[in-house]
Amino acid sequence: MRISLGYGDGRIAFDVPDECVGQVVRPPRLDKGEPARLSLAKAVERASAEADAGFAGKDVLVLLADGTRDQPNRAGLSALAQVLRAARSIRVLISTGTHRADTPDNCHILKMVEDVCSRERLPLVDAGAHDCRSSPSVDLDRTSFDVSVVLNRWIESADVICIVSEMKPHYFAGYSNPAKFLLPGLARYETVEQDHALTLQPGAAACRHPLHPDPSRRDNPVARNQLEAARIVADKRPVFALASVGDDGNTRWARFGPLEQVVAEGIRQVDAALTVAVDRPYRRAVISCGGYPHDETLYTAQRSLELTKECVADGAEVLWLAECRNGVAASERTAENFFAPLKGDAASYARTVRAKYVMFGHKAVLFHEMLLRLTGLYVTTALPSSTLDGTGLIACSNATGLVSRWAREGEPILFVDGANKLAITTALK
């Protein structure tokens, strides 16, 4: 059997005897789905009667994903044109969280915003990318977790907020969803740090959220904190969301409406489309993030390991396909707190982070815990092999050769493509 998995802009193909293939897991093909531009436009049209009154004559703030996310920004903004034309003014802000604001990908997004607004004759007055350290901010309130909700000041002048978001599982916030575009998306660095300190608490895991239809899956401290922040924002002005579930430009589901209604329905859709159960934990696994931008840095790529860890047995060997063309992380500080500790006393660092949280430190803790479980974590990557020296990660320049060795050993192999968009378990919970 030939199995092709995403890597950067291309794919890596493996020829494996059928009897050695345990299972192949991919995001669902959406051949019968609609192109995003059509499904998002229909979603807005279905709700336009309600939305028109909410947007007419108002100052609207539109939030888009940054360049590290594979999201339908152009299709979403174009779809919203039918309600945004009635606005008094429009500002567009890229929700970056702690990611760099001044990247080439974000510049391309801002150019796209200008092009769409010009073509659709929208009253655009400003567009920019949030910077968690330098953007002017406003302190709105505190959550029940005593997290200060300090967000980008553009929120203050908005009569209405509209968020364009694709939804998928998130390994500690439950789901990538529109509420995350506010916190952490528009938050000050210190606010994100307080929020992310909750990541190592019980319940901070994929597919758990306060709006989940299953009461047993509503306890997630990170998701709850982020939802509380969204409610603080929504207390002063309506917050709408245009959300979708899809892949490769096609959409399985889309809805436009009030944020919480959209998120609640989106959770059901994500669970149906992107939550997969495998028959057992595997001792050999090949895990692909799904290619660029999902493997743009090691920091971004790591989520694929966390979203698939339940289907990997203790003592397993894992081959991880993560190109990382943009390096280990977007900034030196991120790399210092998330990756450098793996080269030292990682166990001591993990204890320190659990006692007193260090920003991005949760990712080092999770890496350390995974490395303790595995016999080997092999990485096919564009990073220099010296970058991985001393971390416990093993550079693998011959991915097909490693898989061929596994096949000769006769151990069934699990193959996962697009792991950054999936939640894979051994039993749906």
C-alpha cells in the first residue's frame, strides 16, 4: 500500500505491505462539501435579516486569524460584505495572540483585506495585526480565575465585533473557536500568560468545553476562562461569529450568528467530523501535522503530537513529520521557554513550571512527558540535526527507511495525516 502524508508544501510517500498497515487516519475528505466562499456566503445570507439591523450604521471590528493558521480569511471577509456594507466604519484586526505581528504572511493578509474591501466597497478605515506587547490595550475586568482581561484597545471603539473562525480540536483549550480570537487572540502578553497557566490543570484537554452538549465534557479551565473573557466583551456590544468546519478550501458546515450559539453548534460539528477513534494504542506510528502552515515551526507542529497521544502506546516509536521552515519558534523568548529546557534538566524544569507557570513552559512539560513515554521520537524536519541534539528528539533524514525497518519487524503501523486538525483517541468519550 502506498501512503502519502503531508510535509511542508509537499508530501512524503511510504510503500508498506498491506499486512503492516494497522490503520490510516486522515481528516475527512470533503469532496461533497462546498467551496468555503460559497458555504460562508450562504451562512451569512441565512442570518442576514437579523444581522443587517445589528450592523447598520455601526462601527464594526472584524477579527481574522493570523498567518500561522490555515483559515478561510478571504472567503469569510468576502461573505460578510453583504452585511458590512451597511456599517458606518470597519476596522479589521488580525488576532495573533503571542505570535509575531510583523510577518510576511500577516502582511499578505492585510493586503488581502484592502483588496476585498476595495472590491466590495466596504467602509474600511483601518487594518492591522495585534501585538501582545506594544498594541494599546484596555483592562476590561477579571474572570473567575482572577485573570485580568486586558485586550487590544480597538475593542473599545467597536459597536459590534465579528469573528471569522474555522473550528477544530485544540489540545488544551478544547476547541479552536471564535472565543479564542479575543483571549488569547487580542490579549496583552501578561493576560495570555495568566490564561495559559491553566493549561496544566485537570480537564485542560481536547474536546472539552463549557458549551459541550455532554455535561461530562464541560470541565475545562482554559476554555471556561476564555469563554468568560468573551462574555465580558459581549456584555458591552454584540459579538457575532462566522464559523466553519472544513479542510483544503472545502467546508462541511458553516454558520453565522451570535458567538455562543455558533460555538455550541460548531462543537457538535467538530466532534462529528474531526474526532476519530482508533482500535487500540499503537507501538509504531507515523504522525504528520498536515503540511504547511501546520508544521511552520516546531512550536506550532507540537499540537499534532498532543492531539494523537492517546493512540500511541507507552514504549512506542513515533516518526513525526514536521518541516519547521520557520525554525523552532517565532521568537527567541518562546524557544527559550519551550524548547531550550529539553537540553537541560527537563524534569526539574517541569516541576518548576507546574509550581509557578512560565509562559510557553507548558509545551516543554508536555514534550518532556511524551519523551518519557516513548522509546524513540524520530523527527523528519528541515531543522539542522544539531538543533535537536540533547533534547531527546532524534533527527531522521530517511523517513521511508525507518518505516521499512518497522515493516520488517512486523509491528502494525498507524499512519496519521493532518493531525493538527484531528482529535484521535482509542475510545470516544
